[in-house]
Amino acid sequence: MWKFKEEIFKNFSLYLLEVNKMKKIQVLVVVAFVVLSIVAFSQASVNYANVVFPKYTGGPVTLTVWSWVPNIQKSIDLFEQAYPNIKINYVNVGGAGPTYSKLLSSTTSGAGLPDVTQIEYTFLPQFIDYGTVMDISKWVSQYKDLFPTWTWESVSRGNKVYGIPQDGGALVYFYRKDIFDKYGLTVPKTWDEFAQEAIDIHSKDPNVYIADLEENYFMLFDALVWQDGGTMFNYKNGNYYIDFTNPIAMKLINFWGNLVDKDAVLPTFAWSTDWYNFLATGKIAGFISGAWMPTFLTSIAESSSGSWRVALLPQWNPEEPQNGNVGGSAFCVTTQSKHPEAAALFALWINSESNSVKDLYTESQLWPVANVFSDEINELDTPNAFFGGQKIMSTLNQASQQVKFYFGWLPVMNYVQSEFQTQVTNAANKKESWEDVLTNMQSKVITFMKTQGYNNIIVGQ
């Protein structure tokens, strides 16, 4: 078992803490494990709405589930109707941070873990290494085609599977149509167009920016590198690969840093009071976020309802569009569960049964990743008044389909997030160069991982 110290878990990223503290509806994720009546199938040939789920032949059991997904009881009720011998004790521990702290202490003590727990993709490697979650591949591997490939890869290491993906956050661009119309702007299709329009809009009105650079949100920057086909780290064959200074990452940090230096993009802190005000007042006329953002935006910027729209992200190569993802979670079966098969069945059903998945969108405000959800888009995609009557789900779904690959996160992502904030703030205040941001991060992250007992680090990809 890897050597872990509590400081890895004490300070989670500001993004997570602020979301859990400020947002009105906590949204993250549940997980799915799906069993079909057939073993081999292709996505094109499967009717995901008519999945034949396995029978449960065991005796009565009660599963304890830790999660922070809101308004999930309707889906739980449907599951208990389908499987009357399995009851669910659903416990909202209070968000990601409190959940992770309890997972750590219960793993350390050897008792107290639930049967199923929600863990974000970003933080799953920590709990795999710590021994909190079990390999459930013997129950689920043959059903991986029920999910997009990248989501399945997010919960897997080789042939081992440590959870079932539930939701995601493909990147999209949210923008104020009224402000764009006022200054004669069109939604940029390429990043070169984006950069030029960022300069143009701010030259016409110094109080308006086309977007912001969120200094405390490494996961978003990472998703932008991902969108360009790159990654700054990976996990393979028992090793962690690290290369924060690869050409794609350096291109991205210089691209955004150059716009900040030209005062064409506004440095901000996501989920702060100022950030909320900038969105509500139009100081930020657009921003990049995940497919889960619409619910938050309606509460953050209620006064500008009707003015917002959603668009696909600009592309570096429009002929080969691709995307990155920010956010999303899995439901994982813990190593202390006495009913792992029943736990996997619960995770399966609640996240892949058609009616349950619909409820996870309409009631819990998640963006489910199970393939059955894509099949339901046309039915669910109604005009959204906040977005001026736009049917936003088709755009969000198209963005989700553009996510093509995945990579392994590092087991110290909270430290990475904290160091990113420090370095970007320094660069924004001209205390260091933008290239120094990633160079310094790489050095500090490697040093920190080694202090935590990680000697399986390979620098470069």
C-alpha cells in the first residue's frame, strides 16, 4: 500500500470547497454497473432503454451509500421497487471534502466504510492507492460498452475496474448573446478567432471581457489541454508519468497568459462572490465550463435570464473537433462491503436504467454519461427560458461526444490544484513568467509526491 499522509486529504481544491459551500444544488455524481442479457454487443445495435437487468437471488440486505447527489430519492425508490430485497440507506455526508475525509479515516481504522461511495474521477487514484475501493471487474468488465470509452477508462487501471462512471462535464462556452450582439461579435469557431474577439470586445468596452482565466481552477486548465489532445500526467503499468512542460500544455498556458497580459481576459477566482457578480452584471460576457453548469448559472446570474446561450468550444483544428471534460464522478464499491455484488447491482441499475437516468438529469441536475441518456436527448431537450429559448441539451450532448480519450490522474490532485493557484497568481501579477507556471509546478509536484512515498514517477510521456 502506498504511504499516505493526511495532508493529502486535508485541503481539497478551492473549487471543490467553494462549490460545496456556495452552490444551491450540489451536483456531482453517482455510478453505474450494467448487466445485459447478451455478452457481446456494439453501441449501434443495443437499445439501451430495454436493458435486461440480472435477477437478485440473495436474501434481504441493506446497502449504505455515501454521496452528495441531491434529490436522488426518486431513483432510489425505483431501484427498491425493482429489487425489493435490497434496501438503500442513503447518507449525504455533506459534499466531496467531508466524504473524502470520512473515507480516509474509515479506511485507516479498518471499519466504518459504506458499501458504495461517490468519488470524483479526479480523486479516484488516491483511494485506489489507499485501498478504499475494490476491483469490481469480475462483475462489470463485459458491460463497458454501455458507457463512452473515455468514462470507462476513467475508472479503470488495465483490466481492473474500480467504479462505474455516472456523470461528466464536457467543456462548452457560455456567453451573453445581448452583449455579443451589442458589439457585433459572433461566437468564435477557432481559438485564433477567440483571441481576436477577446481583444476587440475589451477595446470597445474596457469593462467587458469575453472570458476569464480562473486562477484557482486547475481542472479547467487541464481540460483545455485535454481538448487540444494533450495531458500533463498519466498512469500506466504501475507508474505515474508527469510532464507539465510538454508542448501542448506550454502552448495553452502561453495562449491564456498572453491574453491576460493584454488585458483581454480577466483573471478571477471561480466560485467567489466577485466571480458571481461578474457573471451577473456582464463584466464577464462569456466563460468556459462543464455540461453540469446550466443549473448553477441560473441561480448565479438570475438577473440576466434570457440573455445567455451555450455554444461548442472553439477548436484548434476545426476539421477534427475534440473536447475535454471537467468534473464527474463514479460510484465505487468499498473494500469493507459485505455485499459487493448487490452493491454493484445498485450502481448499475440507478445509473443505466432509462427512467432512473432521466431522473438523475431532471431531479438531480446531473449530466449522466450512460449511453442511454444520449438516446433520450430529443425527448428531454425542450426550450430553456434562461437561455433565451435555446434547446441546450443537443449542444451539450454534441460537446460530450467530442471527448475522445482519457488519462490517469495523479494521486495528489488537491496539491496540484493549490500549486496551480499559487503559480498562476504570481504570473498574473508579473512575479514570474507564464512558462514558469508549469515548470515550477512540475518540480514541486514531483518533490511532494516523493515525500508521500511515491517513487514510481517517470518524468516525460
